[in-house]
Amino acid sequence: MLNLPRITYLLLWLINSRYKAPHELSNMSHTEQESPMDALKRHFAQRVTNQVRTLINRWRIVCEHPLTTEVLVDLIQATEKLCAQAQKFNAELQLEQGQIIHPYL
């Protein structure tokens, strides 16, 4: 059975610990000149952030509609994709959080 309060807490934790791109860690605007490596890291950070948003949207569906197998499978796939993207782009915190959420599903 889904532990709804625990998963909700973990998703809120995930929202608040969004992966920071290099330009977000300094005072540099992403429109200022940045190295190609920093631009690539910013792109990867955006992909991880977008996957977090996708997972949160799937969770809203779970909270607003009856839980079906299809909805649960979709939520599990979104969590697995978050883990894959976080691992691919070295977003350790988001990877850890995805791995914590997954067993609750």
C-alpha cells in the first residue's frame, strides 16, 4: 500500500532541493558568457529539474484521482526516469531522493 504522507514529504523535499546549475551557484547570469562546459551542465540541470516536475505532476494525479494500476505504473516510470537522469547528469541528491521514493511505490 502506498504511504501517501511519506511520499508527499519526500516529493516536497525533492522540490526544495532542486539541482543547481553552475550559474545559479554564483552571481553570473546564464546569459553572460559561460564556458561550453557550464552551458552543458546548465542544460543537464534543466533536464533533471524537468523530470522532477514530471514526477510531481504524476503525484498530483495520484492525489486527485482514484489510484489505478496505470497511474501507479506511470508514477513508478517517472521515478525511475528521474533516477536515470539524475545518475546520468551527476545530480547525487536527486538520485538519492528518487531511490528513497521508489520503494514506497
